[in-house]
Amino acid sequence: MNKIEEYKREKDGLDILRDVPRYAQEGWEAITEGDRERLKWAGVFFRRQTPGHFMMRLRIPNGFSNAAQIRTIAEISKEFGKGFADITTRQQIQLRWFGIEDVPEIWDRLKNVGLVSLQTGMDNIRNVVGCPVAGLTPNELFDASPVAREFTQMFVGSKAYTNLPRKFNVTITGCKENCTHAESQDIALTPATEEIDGEEVKGFNVAVGGKMGSGGYRIASPLDLFVRPEEAAEICSHIVLLFRDHGLRESRTKARLAFLVDAWGAEKFRRELERRADRPLPQAGKDERLKKYTDHIGILRQKQTRLNYVGLAVPVGRITTEQLFEIARLSELYGSGEVRITTGQNLIIPSVPDHKIGALTEEPLLKELRYDPSEVVRGLVSCTGIDYCHFALIETKELALKTSRYLEEKLGNTKPIRIHWSGCPAGCGNHAAADIGLLGKNIRVNGEVIDAVDVFVGGRSGPDAQQGKKLLEDVPCDVLPQVLERLVPYLSRTEVRRDKAEGKERIEDEAERVL
């Protein structure tokens, strides 16, 4: 039994909640090794790089937030943190630099605005992601956000779901434009229609076993299964509990749902799911997704008359306290007070009337967080990096910003391109599903250890999902901007889908000239 399984056998992860007040009094050095891990069940993370200073990950289902929550997050960051927060690829916000003594008060403030940090780490169902403009965009089959909320309410705080073999990611979306990287999720519910009793029914097709880390990008396996919205949360619960009861636990690197699906096969998994549901389950319906991908950045029409949502690019997801306060103010002044968070680490202000758009675009914040960014900025995603994550091998966020500025200066307005950075093989930056994916590593050159990346190209999610192919290895970070300057022109979103040897050799030749 590995150490984490031993910790779970000794005490359920949620039981750490009763110990936090004591540790808040005794100080962080009193926290035992097992309880440092169990704190992740409460969404509180000890960071080796910053001993005594913790990170907290907030659960924000479907990325739906509001001005009161954003303002509270800003206040907490200002009073207890370092004046910034990080937006994640799971539509959450991470707070940094507070002490364990601050946790009870932070939790009280979050509770007052409807936020929790429960079960956002370790072997739990992580934040359920969905289309950030669900209910607003005309390009959806239906609004699936109620299903995401229903499922979240089933498992948060319930010990039936706190002893999984490994972490568990879920996306539930009715968006036709592939905005949630569904194929990398343990459960992917995507929009579909099925004819039942002569009537067209809107619902979801179901796929399972997708992942990024633990050996790389595995595209989720379709279960040939259609579910109606009203039964979707129940089916998700059955899938999670199958994983709890039958998932592999011996090795942490082979404990994700993907390995159980590989061992059983999709057909057996579906049979076991049907047995647990205790009823026949219909076959998959027509996939209603489009081929196109969207990031919901820009000024875009809502389905509601004379209303628009405004998607703002937050480069690499790092946002200052002052910017958070401004987002809260602008959402109330120009919109409905709602704020939405995207899987691309960006923010959306919904429900801006036509007559207010002009004034909103003149606000100083929109010169920093732009609705019309360059393509290399709007497609930029980065994990936390070595500054605050002890798994990361390189610094990512500052390097990503520096590299994107270089590309803006050298290339101007490029064709749409997504550049994603992951600081380690866990793949939190979703590098294997990007046009250009960068995976951090350390290499030795002339006896000196330096930061470098492997370069992947052609990754994507959606109906024709594909794992990015490793194109270059061991590219030193100090020459990476020049390498990408040569690489980007070859990789428009149409070109990247072709796997032609000639194109690959041309790119390698260009990169070799720089290296």
C-alpha cells in the first residue's frame, strides 16, 4: 500500500476539518506529514517552496461567479496574500501566501459569499467544468450548467466520494464549440441528440478515462451511451463509485480511471455501469459538436436580446488584487454582476447591454485585460510553475509572458494559435492538447543543469481529438523564443492538423538553425 492510501485508511480526508482550528493555534510546524496531505481534502496546500505559506484552491462549479465573490477573493488576497491570485484551467481561483492561522477566517469570509475550498485537491472529484457562457451563448444545444451544479451538490462534503484511488476530473457541457477540453477528462458529457419514442431528445454522449498526467494525454473512451440531463448527475455518480470500488490503488502513477478503462475495456465498463444503474441505458446519440473551437474571448452576442458577453484575456491566468476589484466593479456597473471563468484562464463579464459596450471598452482595465488580444496572448495557457508548485521543473508563467511578448514583436498578428505550458509531466497546462505544447524539464549542458522544454505540436480536443506529437526535445528555455519564432508561421490551425513528414522536417530544420 502506498503512503497516501495508508493516510486515507488511518483517517478520512474530510476529518481534517476538525483539526484546522487546532493547527491555526499551534502553527504550521505542528502539522503532521499525514495531515499535510489531508489538508488538500480541505483545499489547503502546503508548499515546500514557501514553508509556512499555503495555497487555497476555491471550488467554482462551471466557472460561474459574481461580483461579491470576486471582491471577497480580492480582499482576502490583499489582506492575507501577496496581492495576486491565479486562475486555473479548471475554472477555479487559487489564493496564495496566507498562513495556517488565517484559514478559519478565510473560510468564514468565503462561506458568506457562497464559496468553499472542499475537495479541490488530492483523491477527490475536482471542480466540475463546463461552458463558461452556458445559458448565454446561441451556440449551445442547451444550458448544461444546472447538471454541473446538481452533480457538485451530490459529492461535496460527502464521504462516499472522498476515498477515490486518484483525482477525478469531470466536464459537463452543452456548448457546441469545444471550449472545455472534454477529451482529457475522467468523465466527459458532451452535447448530443437521440431519437427516443419518435421524439428528438437533447442530452449528452458519455466518454470516460481521459487524462493529461500519469503517462500523458489519453483521449477519453466513448461508452456508446446517451443520457438525458435529468439523469446525468446520477450516471456521473455511478461512474465515480465504480472507480472508487474497482480502481487500481497500488501505484499512484497508474491509479487514474484511464487505467481501469484500459484494463476492462469500454464495453465491460459500460456493462458494469448498466448493472450499477439497474436499468438498460440507451446507445449514444448524434454528436452535436461543431469542428470549430472557441475561447469565448471578445465581444459576443448573447441569445438574450440586445445583450453581449465580453471575454477578457488574463495572460497566463495571473491577476492582481486591483484587477480583481475592477472586475467586480465593472461587472456590476456594466453587466448583471455575474463573472464567468474560462478553462483558458480568462474572465467573462456577461449581460452587457448594447448601449454600454462603448463605455466598457474605454475602461482602463480593458487596456490590461484585453477583449481584442493578439493571437499568441489569447491562446496562452500556463501552469503554476516552479515558484509555487513543488512538482514543476521550470518557471513557466513569467517565461510564457516573456516569450509571448517576443512573438508579438517579431511576428505581429499571427493566425490563431494556442501555446500551452506545463512545468512537469502532470500536464496541468494541457500542453498535449494545444497547437504548440511546451513541457518543462531539466537538462545538462556542458556539465551545467539548465531549464528546457520538449515541444509538442498538433494537439487538440473536440470531435477529432488528437494527442500532440513531440517535435523537438531538450530545447533550452533561453533560446525558446527564437525557436518558436520560426515554428509559429508553420502552425496555423489548419496546417497543424496535417501530419506530413515534409512539414515536420522543415520545422525541425528551422529549429536546428536556431539551436
